[in-house]
Amino acid sequence: MFDKKGIKYLLIIIPISFLIYVFTGQAFFSTHPVFNYYIQQLHGVILFLPVVIFLYNILPLRKILDYSKYLRNVKEIHFLIGIFLISIIATNLISYYLYDHIPQGDDVTAFYQAKIIASGERWIPPPKYPQFFIKEMVQNNNKWSWMKPIGHALLLSIGVLLKISWIICPLLASLSLLIFYFLLKNVFNSITARVGTVFLLLSPTFLFVSSSMLPQNSGFFFSLLSTFFIAKTIKTKKAIYSLFSGLSIGFAFFSRPQLPTVFLIILFVFLCISVIRNKELTIYPAFLFVLGFMPFLFLQLIDNYLLTGNPFRYGYWLYSLKANAMGFGAGRGSSSFGIYGHNFTKAIINLIYNGFAWSLHLFGWPLLSLVFIPIPFIKKTKNQWELLAMGLIMGTTIFWMFYWFHGISPMGPKYYYEITPFLVILTVRGIDRLKINIRPLITLFFLINIFVYIPQTTKVFGKWGTNLNCYNLVKKEEIHNTIVFVRNLQSSPKMKYFLINLFNYSSVSFRNALNLEEGDIIYAKDLGEEENKLLIKLYPDRKVYLFEYLDETHYHLKPLNY
């Protein structure tokens, strides 16, 4: 009934779990708000580790909890329909209940750009006083635009036109699961495909990023689609699939150039090596891959030229070279971890921090989400697809070491989001390589993820992200033809103030009409009495209100009479 060999492991795990819980509870771990969040997540699951080990050693439970036998017995069409429906429902519930079906943080400017595209324009004339509005919008030669490539905004604009912008990214995510299934089935087998798809669906990183409107969603979908077409090219020996792969990575590049560029290089090298090794393939697929990418490269160069006057300068250049610079140096990025600029020490700190976040947020397991990834490379039976997955992971890791910011939010390590499927591949393959059957143990870990880790994650978004206080109060007061100045909470930058101010204005800024004069409400940042008067004079017929916090839980809307 009970595996006695497991007692020794249990006796080891109990004190280790307890020591981790106590050690990470020290005060010095709580100074950084996002890091503190992950410490809280760790505390929520680490003490379940001995419980999981104990249950795993109950022998009758092992047969019940082996997920592979359940997945084998489901018809493929039923599996795919079920996965798609679960994904589209889950991500839309998260989008509605946690993100209020509106953009947040980095999504805001993407959404505003989508509104511009939906109006039939690439950019619009800037407002007379742009300092009152979305700061990530850049201007040059009377062009006011998002500083980033517009591929993702193009997709969001479809949702804007249909008034269902919140559906776009959950739809991309749900379709990505189907693509991932066929990728794994193509290069491995049906059971690996089913297991991998379920693992990806249950990833907190996948669920919480794909429920947002982040540009990473477009990069994720089209990079994965490009990898799928590379696999089809090699498996079927049909060169036309490599053209589709190039087109896919091209659109990913047009949406978010950083990681798609890494993917582009690695996939091209992988394809060329496959061509050299396989006599049935010619150089034609590599040519078509590049050919498919080129239209999007030219589009981006033209767009850069029209926006900045230089085909090789993105809109980032108009915003802040310091904030977006790659490489090492004193002027590279802002201060973080007490280090000004960027250096190798900060790169290592960022890498460790991302590894820690991944160890929790990839699968919601207590510090164990990455533990199976090296196993395929310890065994002698690794294959080219595992090498490709590791190549994409390592290429991404090296690339982001040259950027000053860690990129982690409660959604997970979002800068690395595109490699999530490949972390899943190596995890599933690593579990398969083990001589013992630990699938029941993995099932128990996922039960902790579903019933403890993910519910904990949902709680943090009550404080993080969207903030409807200003918008709801304006609706309740039924004010019209108004300028509403949004004032940040004036206090020390502790976590509660940081979270309020971070999303205070961004949660209403995207609601402004493209032509401010046509909007019923103009939402503007409060810049102080003297500067506010500049905007008030432009609209003398409008009433003026100030939205402000009295403390972290109380706020009001009051008329202004300057």
C-alpha cells in the first residue's frame, strides 16, 4: 500500500521545505513588489511539497493519478475541441474578471495604436500638449504614433472594429495550442503531443499572458507557427512549407522584433543543417524561408523611414534611447538592483531572477518547473528537435542578457514568453526519459497548480493591472463634456502606492478619442495647477474635474476652479 523507499525522501523534503519557507520569509525579500509577489507564491505552495511526496508513495494512488492512460483513451478530435474550448473559456474569464477586458500596462499603447489603425490611419497629429497623455506615444513631423512595430496593433484593430478587442489574444492562444499539438505530433508522437498540449494549457505563464493584450501574444503565435512549418518542411520534404514559415516569422518580427529575430536566425540555421544532412532536400527551402520573411522586413524598413526619417531607426529612438538600449554601459537603461546602467553583474542577476520566476510560474510547481529540462541532454538519445528547442531557449537567454531590465511581472517572465512551448517540450521529453514512472507525481503537482497556485495568482491582480476607480466614478457621477485630470497618490514609493500609481492613468488614457475635441471626456495627467491651465484654455467650454486618491483605498472626483 505504501512505498517504503519513499520514506527517506519524505524525511529529506520536510525539513528542506520548512527551511525554504522560513528563509524566504525574511524581511529583506519583501522590498521589491514583484519579487515579493513570487515569494508569496512560493510560500503558498512550498509546504505542499511534502504532502505531494507522501501521496505519491501511496501505491494505489499511482495507478489512479497516471495522466497518460486518460489522454490515450480520448479521440483526437474530442481532445482538440476540448483543449480549444477550455483555453478560450479560461483565458476570457481571466481577461474579464482580472483585466476587465481592457488593456493594462504595456498593452495600453498597443490598444491606442489599434484604435488609430481601425480609423484607417497609421498615425494621427499629436495633441498640442502631448505631455498630458500616453507617454509611450512618440511624435515626429506631426506624426503621433506607438513607438513599437505595428503588427500586433493590426490584429488588435480587427477587435476594435468589431468591438471585441479582448477576444484577439485568447483566440491566438487557443489556436496556438492546436498548432503546438500538431507540431509535437509531427516530430514526436500523438501521446507526447497530448501531454505537451495539456502542460502548456496549464502553465500560469501561458494563461495570464495570453489573457492580456500584450504584443508577446502575436510573437508567440507566429513564432510557434513558423517552427511548425519548419517541421513540416523537413518531415514532408515539401519546400512550400518553408515559405509559410518565413511569412510567419516575418509577421512575428513585424509585431515584436526582438525574439522573432532570434528565432529567425536559429530556425534558418536549423533548416540549412537539415538541408545539408538530408539529400532529399535542396537549398530551395532555405531560399523560400528567406523570401517569405523579406516582405515584412521591407515593410518595417519603410515604416521606420516614414516615422523616424531613417529606415534603420525604430520609433524607440524617438522615445528614449536610454530606456530601450541594448548592451552594457553606464548609460544603458535605468537603475535597478542598485546598479546604474547595465553590466555583466546585472545581467546575471536578471538571469537568476528570471530562472526563479520560471521555476514557479512555468507550471505552478514549487521551484521545480525547470528541473526536467536538462534530462534529454544527459541521456544519449536526444534528437534534433530537442536540440532545436534548447537552441531557441539558449538564444533567447543570451539575447536578453544584453538588456538592462528583467522584464518580470506577475504574469511571468514575459520577455521570454515565446520560448514557453519549447520549455514544455523539454519538460515532457525529460519526464519520458526517466526510468521510473513519476507521472502520478506530476499529476499531483498540477493539482496544486490548479487549486492553489493559480487561485493565488488571481488574487494579486486585484492590486496589479487595471484600475477602474476613475472610470467608474466618472460614470457614476454622470459628468459630460469634461476634462478629468488624474492625480497620482502622493506618498513614498511603497508597494501599495507604486501599484496604484503605475496603473492609475493608464487605465483611462486609452479611452480618449483620437481627436480629443470629439470625446465626451478628456482624461489627462495632473501636472500641477500652472501646467493644467494650458490644457484648460484649449477647451474653455468644458467643465474640469480632478480625480485623486485620499489614501490607498479612498478616492474622489472634485470640480476644479483654477
